[in-house]
Amino acid sequence: MILSPDQAAALSRSLHERLAEDGHALPAPPWPVIGAGLRGPVFDLGDGSVLKTVGQGRALGAAEGAFRREVLALTHLQDAALPAPLRAPRLHAHGALGGVSGPHGPLGHWLRMDRLSGLPLSHPQALARRSADEMGEELGAALAMLHALPLPDPAPGDPLQRFLQLARPRLSAPELLAMADLIGKGLEEETAAPLFLHGDLHLENVVYDPEVGFGLLDWAECGLGWGEAEWRHFEIRPDWRDAIFRGYKAGGGALDRRRYYLGAALDALTSYAIEASTHIRTAQRLRGLLEHCLHQAGIETA
């Protein structure tokens, strides 16, 4: 979501006025946009906090569900005392947001939270002092501590089942629907004890500050599931994946090859459902990745 400076200034003033009506005192606008939130922009309030907006769009239920999961996760992590070197944003306040529209449609909810220091691991400067191998091992050990935390109550749903339900209606080819069914059957066959997961872990959602460690952003896809589901994005980044696995196992986390590749296959299927129409080479690449992951999970396709 890209806003011009004038659009960002106008929207920040509207948000400031609307939230003031509900008794929320925020720093004076205009606020710069620093990213995209849950179908809405994220504003830097300039006081060490950010305002993350949630756009209603055409799928209000899905957007509201993502908003509620992020609130649940940040509240739970604050109560559960997330262990160092992991950090999550402290949630200041949140609520409904009627009567404000951005350039891309109405906004439905908002969250105000800490702005975590550090650079995303995808940023070249994040590796200025340390290698991906070293940082991956440290991140893996830290995530083993995340997975050892108590489960939240109420419990969010399984992210893998959620993504499968989202991907399936976007597929039309019979062979892809058959692969979706095979993945679904594989998920149902696994009986590992559920853990609390970030649910959308990739290099953009992890920031690193050498003084305080790793920060995990964007908890909207959190849920309960087996730990291997956390790495579903990393089959295309084996350099980070292998280092994270070493650290995770050293930190006491369990890894099962079949469960990992079921999650990676579902990620490839979901990516195919979203991106395959953009270019034939994209479709071919994702189809090949899907078949590779299914094969590695011990599932053969016709």
C-alpha cells in the first residue's frame, strides 16, 4: 500500500481526530507511513510507537480475524514474559475504527504498539557484523523458547489449516485440487502436540538489533500447531533454514522431516494460488516447488 505524502498527512489527521473522539490522545499529526499493516497503512507516531490500521476491504471477516489474532498474541506474549533475546511489540491500545476511509477503502480497526528497534533480516545491513549462519542458529534457539511458552486462552486456530482453506477456493486445475487434498490428509494424520506459533515467520517479519536481539513483527497469523509449521517459508532459503534448524534443535526443539515438508508444500500451494496468474514462469517455479516438497514429505503425485 503506497500513499503519497499528501495522502498520508490527510489520513493521519483524520485518524487523529477520530481517535481523539474516543478519548485516545496521540501525538500531533502528520505521521509518516512506514509500512503496510492488515490491509491498511502503519504510521510512525514519533514517540516510539506506531499506529497499525486494519482495512475492511471486501473480506471484513478475514481482516477482523487477523486483527483479533494479533491482539490476542501481543496480549499473551506480554503476560507470558517473552524470554530474551526475543522481543514482541508491547500493545498500548486497540479498538474499532468507524468513519475513516483511506485511499484504498474504509478502515475497520487499529492497534497502537511499540516500534521495535533493528533492521529486518532481509536488509543487507542486518548482516554487517554477523553471518546468516551464526544469526540463524541464534534465532532458532530463541524460537525454541517461544515454542516452550504456555498456550494462550482462548486458543487461535491452526495456521496451516487456515491457509489450506484460503488456498483451495483459488485453485481450479484438478491436479492441484488433488494435491490440496493430499496435503489436507497429511495434516490430519499428524498428531504432534500443538505449540504457540508466530505463524508467518520470514525474514521481513524478524528485525535484529545487536544490542537487544531479535524482534518478531506481524502476529496476525499466529495459531496453535506443530513447531515445524513455523518454517514453511524457508524451503527457498536453505542457508537460513539449516542454521535455524541447528539452533532450534540445540535449544530443545523437535524437528520432524515429514511435518516440515507438509508445511513447506502448503506454503508452495498457497503461493501458487496467489501468484501463479502473474507469469507462467512463476507458475512453473511454484508448481515445481510444490511437487518437490510433497515428494520430500513422502507423498507421491500422479
